[in-house]
Amino acid sequence: MLDVGDGQTVWFGEAGNPDGIPVVCLHGGPGGGGSRGGWKAFDPAVFRTVLFDQRGCGESLPNVGDPAVSLEANTTPHLVADVERLREHLGIERWLVYGASWGSTLALTYAQRHPDRVTGLLLVAVTTSTPGEIDWLYRGVRRLVPDAWDDFRAGAGPGAHSDSSADLIAAYARLIADPDADVRERAAHDWCAWEDAVIAHESTGSPGNYARRTGLDRTAFVRLAAHYFGHHAWLRDGELLAGMDAIGHLPGRMVHGRLDLSCPAQTAWELAKRWPSGRLALIDDAGHTGSPAFGAAIRAAVDDVARLLR
């Protein structure tokens, strides 16, 4: 556990070769802490792999699933500072940064703030959390799943029955922080049902991926997602794409499902065009949750970067 200030303590763990290539894994969500799958992606003989749970979720404390816990000190700049503090704590000069889904936004943000501390980037299911991407996920994709979106909109309550994704996200942010546990549980259920509906319609989707979360884990995930996306991740519209000049020299590998309904492939495509040292693998049969070919592409990307950094 690492004290990062602001009354926050983050869980972190290491695996693999202490003298290997350092890599830090940034999980999705926001608020998707608790997964230890990142360790599986990296050969323990080759890599020194660092995982951590971002503020407020997983084993980090305090857990924002408790509505009494403030979100004031939980923003993208805070998370970027936490990544850098963890690097310093571990005595790592520079490291490879791996990010999946929301983690790709955080990885790009960190790299653009600290390019001299990054050896390369591995990004999976790429998103930059722009207002347009957020609006797509919570409104635009309703064109493909209108029944599920009507349920999602109804769950926001009578005061939020508009076509505005911002209104819906704000409504759920209020509900998930309600003093009544039943209200919070219903909001968490309805939000996760929507997320599941989107990925379930991908050809290799994993229905129930979000609903499997329970208790504080699920509430923290929804509360942080609504908080971050309600503030457009504290990033200017298009900031990360415009900032690629600062990191274009770094080796980068992106793996993205062509059928990803949550995070359309256009973002990864535009990043690849602005990234001279980057490479994008678009996997035809994969959505947001991957496929066997998707997994193979991630392993190939990891091996490729390992060869470059040895």
C-alpha cells in the first residue's frame, strides 16, 4: 500500500523478473480496479510487471463505493501524479506503460505529461475519452441497441428523460451517491446492464462482464465512471490526439477490435496516423472484450516491444 496524499492509499503489486523490463499496467473503468489479469500478458522471465488499483477502487482506500467518501481528490491529474509517485517509490527510471480501455486514456495522458519517464506504450481497446466518444457510449450507440438504451434512460429517473448523455451521466452520478443503499444498488444495476448490453452485441462479446461486479466494487466502478465521464476526464477536447507530437518518437503498439461498439476504431486509427513510431493492429472478429485473435495480437505486440527495449 502506498500513501499518495489527499488521504488516499493505493494498492500496488509486482511480479516477474526484478531485473526485467519495467512495465506498469493501467486498468480500465474508470474504477475497474481489482483485476490482476495484467500479469498474464507479460513473460515473468522478461518483464518486471507492476499493477496498481487507481484511487477509490479495488483494494485502494478509501473505496468510493461508500457515498460518504469525497471525489474531490479523484481526477485524471491525481491519477497521473499517482503513477509518477509509484515509479519514484519503486526506483524505476523509465518504464513501459500498458493501458486497456480507460487505461489507454490514462496511459496517453501520463506519457504526454512525462515523456522522459516512458520507454514505450502498449494500448488495448483504445479510447481518449473525448466528449464525442463519451456521448457515443452513453447515447450514440443507442441506434444499435435502442431497447437497452430506453431502459438505461428510464433508470436515470423522471428528471433525466432527455436525449442528452450529459444529463444521463449527471443523473446517475447523483443516484450512485444517494444515502439510500437501495437507490445506489438500483443505479449500479442499471448502469452495468447498459454497459453489458453494448458489449453483448459484439460478435465475441462477454455478456455479464459488468454485472458480475458486486457490492462496493460495482458501486465504486459506476460512481467513478460517472464522475470521470461527467467531467470529460479533465481533458480538453482532442487534447491527447493533439499531444502526440510529444511522444511520437516512443515505440507504441495498439490492439483494437474492429467491432468494438464501446470504443469505435476511429480513435485508434487517428492516433496511429499521428504516431510515427506507433503500429495499430485492427482485429476483424473482436469487439471491446476481445477474441482469440485479439489475445494473440496482444501477445505479439508485447513480444515486439520486448525486442525493441532489450
